[in-house]
Amino acid sequence: MSDAHHEHQSVIRTPKQLAAAVIAFFLVTIFGIVLLVQFVTQQKLTGAGSDAMSPEAIASRLKPVADEGFTFKDANAPKVLQTAEAVYTSTCQACHGAGIAGAPKTGDSGAWAARLAQGYDTVVKHAIEGLRAMPAKGGNPDLDDVEVARAVVFMANQSGAKFKEPEAPAPAAAAPATAAPAAGAPSAAEAAQPPKG
């Protein structure tokens, strides 16, 4: 037998050839990545039937939440009282329109008869303070007592009562801040001091 054996011969035999092969490998890889990025970013791909990427849809998602259905009020402005019908529609109608949770339906004189027999003051007191399943002021703490009374009169009158709608209270005149204390009355500074003795 012969001692000759077949050695595997490499194409790369010198350091220059090795460096050229490594550089060529990186160039081909980078070129492939660039082509892939161009292919992916050339056209916008959206799902069939989807307009989620339309400018209008994007603008609606980025719009501040405060712009949607909120009305800003000036806390220092004088309160403008709502009409009885507006209060009924916004607060009372949810239960009294359909008779939910034992609430007497508006216009049902039979359901209102026992309540109306208690008198105007009692019915209004129950509406303001709450009674059984009904929360105070119908669950709307922003309502003024006069607004609640107006809504009660609105519902009661549609159910057979003859109540008179309450008048809005006259705006209180602002007392001057520099008013002198009455004669013999201690000033605020004196009243805050503990008694001596």
C-alpha cells in the first residue's frame, strides 16, 4: 500500500486571502440587511379592511382625553341653576323614567299618591337627603338644593300634584372684608386666644 494520503486543501492559503474572505462575508451580509430593510419599509402594510394607520385614526388616538365630552367650568363663577326639566333629564330620569329600584315612575299618580300625601317639604327632604335605594340628590352631589326641589316639583306635578316651583335664592351680598366687629364682640384674633385665668 502506498503511504500517500489525500489531504484536504483549503482555498484560503494566505493571510491576505483570509482577510479578503472575511471582508467579503461582512459586505454581503450588510448588503443583504440593507436590501431587506428597503423591502420592508418601502410600502406600508396594514391588515385587510383596517384603517388603524390612517391619519384620522392616529390623530383620534393621540387626542387628549380631556377634549372628549368634558366641559370646563370656572369654579369661581357664580353657579347657574339648571331648569327642572334639565335636572330631571340628566339625573332623575334614569330611575324615575322606568321605575327602577322602587322609584315611582313619573306620571304614575298611583305610585306618587302616598308620597305626595306626606307633603311638599317631606318629599323634597327625601330627595335631597336620600331615601332607601335613592342616593342623596339622586347621586349628583353637584346639584343645588333648589335644583333638586325643582326636579321634584316637575315629577310630582306630572304625577298629579299642584306644587309651586321654588324660586332661586337671591344672590347673597358679599360682606366687606374690612368690616369692623360689632361693639362688644371680640375680634377674630381675640376669639382665637385661649381664655386667661
